[in-house]
Amino acid sequence: MTVLALETSCDETAVAILRGRDGRSGPKLLASEVASQVAAHEKYGGIVPEIASRNHLLFAPQLLDRTKSVAKINLSDVDAFAATSGPGLASSLMVGASIAKGLAIGFGKPYLAINHLEGHLLSPFFSDADGEAGIRPNVSLIVSGGHTMLVRVHALCDYQVIGRTVDDAAGEAFDKVAKMLGLAYPGGPEIEKLARDGDPNRFDLPRSMPGSENFSFSGLKTAVRYLLPKVVGRFCETPGEEERLTQTPYKLDDRVLADLCASFQQAIIDVLVTKTIAAAQKYNVDLVTVSGGVSCNEELRRQLHEACSRNGFEFKNAEPWLCTDNAAMIAFAAYLRLQVGFQSQVTEEINPNLALVS
Ligand code: KG4
Ligand code: ZN
């Protein structure tokens, strides 16, 4: 069983080919290619949907060619074609879904519309030696640029959303605070790098919505916004420079910048870890999983792993290359769904607001 998947929900164009191994062990990834558009959107300070969809149209055929040649297969060898059908940007989703549908129609093979969030959710199981039967009940934290969610996973295709962000996603907060600090996009990796040398206890930042299963990060972002002029005034007192320094993005002393990044990152980690462990205890699961772009953050992985060990939970994270958007996770979700007889109609529309559970 060979599956080809496209992922074009936002600003990454990705194609992957996965082949099942007849129930012996998990499927084998034959090829996975991602074309980043970060450089194309950087100068606008955010993603421009029309540029994203034009680039998907440009990159997708090139990536299809490359994955085919890396996997050493012809398109006629593929047993099913899949694409992300939501959530995401409508004009971006349309590109990947249209290509996958066209290939499915052309080769007379099944088409599978896959939820991007399910791709993230299942990605911690990707590398399991016994991947075929490996989706066990767990509490899953999905943390990305667009989503922050706690999901109770009963089995494949059987999910219950326990909590979600009521405003910004965790990755969005990383990106927005990084922008205030004059750091490059995406901001998460930049903040993580600077935080390594910083003191996470230097600045007292809020941990929002304690006791709730939902998340809120916009208050934390605003707290950093209000803190900035104060720390600039207090720590960067070069005469005549204060006015320039209080313009955004702020230019901070290296030590202040590192301490601020570490304090901000720790505020996010505290909230994610506390709520995930509380949910795992409440729903009495053995396993905690984490996925999505923010789960690339080593400090988050370390602290979540430690908290799981302390509380008797097994911990599984998606490998770093599977955390940010990619098509391997979409191919994997499609592959698992095919095993249980799932198929989509080629008339199924993309849905920018697609929920994980309908
Ligand atoms: O999963 P993803 O590629 O796209 C969405 O589905 O949103 O996640 C991208 C997000 C960005 O906000 C980025 O800043 C964040 O993941 N991110 C990180 C790290 N690497 C990526 N956040 C914190 N620490 C990181 N190392
Ligand atoms: Zn994503």
C-alpha cells in the first residue's frame, strides 16, 4: 500500500510518499520534501495568502517530481492520493487538494481528505516499531502556530477536544513577541536560542487561566509589550538613546534580551506542562503525546518529559523533523485511515475552519 500526500495548508509546500510493510512493522517513508516560503513572506511581517497559493502552484509540481525520483516510483505505483483539506488558508488548501484529487481521478485511485490537526496528533506514533497497531489512548497536546489544543485520543478517528486556546496559539505568541523584539520569523526558534543563556525567573510574567482546560496567551504577549519600555528605561540608560530604544522593535541589552526570552518561554512552558499533566490525571491515561511546531522546543520537551516521568506517564513526542508542517504526517494519517476502510469523495470540499471533531 503506497500513499502519496500533499500538505499546503499554510506557507509550506510539502509532498511525501509512504509505503506500508504488510503488517510487519510501521510504514516506511520513501520520500518527504518540504519547500519553505519563509523568505517570500518575511518582508511583509506575516503570511500573504495570495503569495502562498502562487508559490504552492509553483513548488508542488517540482516536489512531486523530486519525491517520485527519491522514492524511485511512478505515480501509477501509488495506491491512494491524500491532501490536507483543512484547517488552513482556503487558497493554499485548494492547491494541494486539487492536485491530489486530479491524480486520484487520473489514476483511478482513492482520494483521502486529511485534517491537518489529525496529522499533527498522530505524528508522535510515526516512528513506532509497531506503528501499525500503535495508536493507543492518550492525552495529546498539539502546539503550533495556528493551534493550541489538548485532545483525548481514544483510538484512531476517535477524538475528544478537551481544551483549546481562547485567543492566540502558543506559536503565535512566540512569533508576535519575537517581532516586538526585532527577531526573525518564525520567532519560536529565535526565542529558544536566546533563552538558553537567560534566567527564566528574572521577569514575572502571567500564567493565564489556571485551573481551566483552555489556554490563553494574549495576556502574556501584552504583559511583555508593557514590560518592554520599563526594561529599556531601567537597563539601557545610554544618554540620548532612550527614545530610539523605546521604538518597536525594541533593542535590548543582550542580558536583558536573553532573560526576557527565557522568562517568556518558561511562562508558556509552565502553562502547557501544568494543563497537560492535569488532563492526563483527570482522564486517567497512561500516555501523553506532544506534536506541532512549538514541540520542536527542546526545553518544552525536556520539562514535559520530566513532568510525565514524575507523574507516572509514558511520554511520546513527534521527532523534530515531523513537528513543523510536512506531508509525511498527512501520508501517515491517510495510511492509517486506509487500513480501517476510510476514503473521501473527490467532491469533498476543502474547509479552512475544519474542526478535529465534527
Ligand atoms: O506546526 P507548524 O509548522 O505550523 C502550524 O501548523 O501552525 O508550527 C509553526 C510554529 C511557529 O509559530 C513557530 O514559531 C513555532 O511553531 N516553533 C517554535 C519552535 N520551532 C517552531 N516555537 C518554539 N520553539 C521552537 N523551537
Ligand atoms: Zn501545523
